[in-house]
Amino acid sequence: MAGSSRTSFSKRQKERARQEKRAEKAQRKAQRKQEGSAPAETPNEPVITHDEDGQPLGLDFHDFR
């Protein structure tokens, strides 16, 4: 009899740990989703500069971020 209550207790502990892990995972997913909705900066676009007439200047090595 004493052995069966111990297994029930450990099963409850495991299930509680699973539920907590699932809740933490859902919270992290919601946080990533919320952060992902903000527009991300695209780092690979060149910086285009214009001269006084409004014409684009040629690209140089330093124009890429």
C-alpha cells in the first residue's frame, strides 16, 4: 500500500512539471510573436545617397550596413 501512494505522488509531480513547462513555453511563444510583429530592420539594404540634383550617387563599399 505504501508503495502505491509514492508512485501517485511522483506522477503528480511529473504532471505538474509538464504543465509548468508547457505554460512557460506558451509564454515564450507569445512573447516572440509580440516581438515579431514589430517591423524588423533589414541589415542588408545599401544606403543610397543623392547629390544636390536628386540623382543617386554610385554605391561604395561603405554604403552597405
